[in-house]
Amino acid sequence: MAYQISTGLAIYFVIWWISLFLTLPFGVRSQHEDGLGAPGTDPGAPVLTGMKRKLVWTTIISAIIYGLGIAAYHAGYLSLDRLSRLMGMPF
């Protein structure tokens, strides 16, 4: 039981990080776009990143993806036998 819980948490953790990297570029405005560049800073540096909102969206998106994956696993779509047949490798 503990192995299944830790595996599920590890899979969710990986999905969460991938979702975070996917949501990072959305809504970021650079200093060059806003015209608020401070002297000596890179014009491509962000003005406001909105990290709290991105972390919430990352958690929501990754929970949905994880839930769909668990549902597909329990429905039999993500079984090892089925996936090996799809890739043309006998199991």
C-alpha cells in the first residue's frame, strides 16, 4: 500500500512540474513591453510574474491530468499489456 501511495505521489509530482513549466510563460510582461525598465537591468526581465496564480493553476491542471490518468488506468487503457501491444513489443 505504501508503495502505491509513494508511486502515485511521485507521478503527481512529475506532472505538477511539467505543468508548472507549461504555465510559466503565460501572462508575463517584460520591462521592454511595459516601458518600465530600470537602468542596468535586462529589458527582457519580467515586471510581474503572478506566481501565486500560476501555482494555483498548475495544481488544478496537474490534478485534472492526474485524475484522467488514474481513470484511464482503472478503465484498462493504461495497462502494461495494452501499452506494450500498442508499441509493438510483446509482453
